[in-house]
Amino acid sequence: MYVQGEIRNSKNIYNYIAKDKADHIITTVNNVILRTGVMNALIQDHNGGTEFFDSMSDDIYDDVLLQTGIRLEYIAIAPDGIISDVYPYEGNEDLIGFDLLDVTKPGNVQSKEAYNNGITILNHYYDLAANGIGMTSTTPLYIRSGGNSWFWGIVKVSINSDNFIEALKFNAFNEMGINYRLCYIDSHNTKHVITECSTPLNDEIIYRFNVDNLIWELSICPSEGWYSYKNFIVVVIVFLCISSLVALFANMVIKIREANDELWKISNIDKLTGCFNRRAYEEKLKDIANDAKMCSKLVYVAVDINGLKKANDNLGHEAGDELIKGAATCLRNCFKDYGNIFRTGGDEFVAIICCDEKNLEKCKETLDRSVGKWKGELNLSLSMSKGYAPHYEFPEMSITDLAKTADQRMYEDKRNFYIRSGQDRRGGR
């Protein structure tokens, strides 16, 4: 009974580990898809114009690489379904003029499906046996004007197959002694292996999850089995020693509590800044989205550090870390009494707070003063781009739409910063 209980407990822990890894995979892919939403919004704002495509694609490319470690194959826009622009251009020249809505061409069934249903569609490509896994995201765009909407075209993003597996960080499972296999399941219910360890799995935990329209399956188990029966003799001896049993039980309870506390911190707290991490942010968004009545004073604040890349390149990553920690300190000093601060990416933060318009203005002034006074050992100053999206300003918006609005305002603030400062944006990020 004791051994069976230990196995059940171990499997419960592994279920949690599998869910946490699945959340990481979902977040990694959604991080790419969220960036395409910024491209869609800008095309909407420019009434179908695309003159900003190269500069914004450059930002998206760098942001995805910084936050996920994924180097995108390409970002493409296709007015009326025909690709007119692609970034980076070099190596992708053949895509120009490709008709994404022509289902007779390879890979276009999903593009047509996205167009027909008006939703983002993910699809796998590449021969898995030869190249691992690659993915594309296809998003139809409709321009809304005067109460009407019309199909503008498609935004398509391709994730680099070589970087994708590396970004999922399964090497940590090897270090923890966890055997694993990640598959996706096609429409014929056939499993295709994305990545797996070299050791066969035995009595594994299986966790299925969706990334948009795709069904994935993660299987894990301990490399040394769920329980070592060599320890059974030791357990019997311990149970025969009553006094040792009490001490052992108390010690186990304390260690479990400490392990749970540490696991919670690892899962929800950013190690560098002490702020909540991306996983906690995703859970917060889910909680708000599931709440029937959003706080009327809710404000979504998007923040991005200016000049982080320049600090890393010129002064080293210690200087970059100093800027990140400085930004976290300024944000906590300003918003800690009103809500939570999340580090959602390398140099990106989000504050989700509840305060009225008067207090929000005070917070803005306090944050500007705190940033203006900040000075580090390696950096003389700190600069941040900010975007505020109060619910009372947009009462009909969901939390997801507020996030997109705040991101757009933050990017506009960043563009204005580089215009005012005269810095080269690519070199000064």
C-alpha cells in the first residue's frame, strides 16, 4: 500500500510537470501568434496600407527571437491571398507572387480553411523524419470601415524548425532524469513524433493539449521507473522503528511543503526580477477572461525597455540585466498597491491594476519620476516605452483586446522615442 501510494503521488507530480511543459509550449507558440496580431492591427490602422511592413517585421523578428529563442523562417503578407512582401527577403524570394488561396498548391489547404472560417490556423509542414517539425501560422485579415468589412488578405508566419525544438528546452528533462516523447496527432488520428529521448518509455503519463487547432500529446515518465523496490527493505525497517517513523514523517511533510513552495515559485516567479512570470500572466488573463464582470477600474499597462540590446552589445549582459531589474523596481514602486507586475519577455513587462483615472495619472507621474531618477552601476539612465489601456476608456473590450491596444500604444511610444532620440532602432533596442 505504501509503494502504491508513492507511485500515485509520483504520477500526480508528473501530471503537473506535463501540464507545466504543455503550458510552456502553448505560450511559446502563442507568443509568435500574438505578434502577428500587431501586424494585423497596423494594417487595419493604415486602412490596408503596408508601408511599415519591413520595419515592423524587423521588430517582430527580433522580439520573437529575444523572448522565445525562435528564429522565424519568414513573415509574409498576402493582399487578396497573393504574397506581396516577405521578411527576411533573402532566401525567401520565391514566395513573392505565391497564391495562398490556390488549394492545388502544396500547403494551401490550411490557408483556405483560415480564409473560409476567419480564424488563425496552425499547420505542420516538413518531412518529420528528415527535418524535425516546422509550423506555419495563417491569419486572415478583414478591414472594417463604416460598419462594413472586406477581406484584405492573409498574414503568414513560419517558425524555424531547427530552433523550435531547442526553444522547448527538453534538455532540462534529460537533466532531471525524465523520459519524454512529444507528438502531434493529424486528422487521421496518426501520431507524428516531434521529439523524444533515446530511452524507451514505460507506463508513461500522457497529457493531451491543443495549440489552437492542433492536437499535441506529451508523454513522460521517470527514467528509473516509478519506484525503486530496492528501497522497500529500508522502508520496512523504518516502519519497525516507531520513533524513527515519527521523525521521518515530520521531515517528509516539511520537505513536501518546501518543495511545493519552491515549485510554485519556480512556476510563477521570474528569477531575475522577482516579478510574476509569463506563466502567471497567462493564468491571470484566463481568470479575468472567465470572470463574468471585469473590474470597471482595470487598467492594462504594457512596458518595453528602450536600449536593452545596445546595453547588452556595448556593456555586456550584466548591464542588460541591471536595466531589467531597474525597470522591475520602478514598476513595483509605482503599481504594487494597485495590482500585479509580470515580466512577460526578455525586456517586456505588463502591469494589470485596478485604479481610477485620477490615481492612474498619479501612477504615470510617479513612474516617470522613478525612471528619470534611476541610475545603475553600469548604466547611467533607464528608458521605457509604455502603453496604457484602461477598461473605462474601452468598456466594450475584452482583456485580450485591452492587451492588444496597450501593445499598440506602447509600440507607438517606442517609435516616438527613437524619433526624438535620433537613435537607430535596430541598434538601440
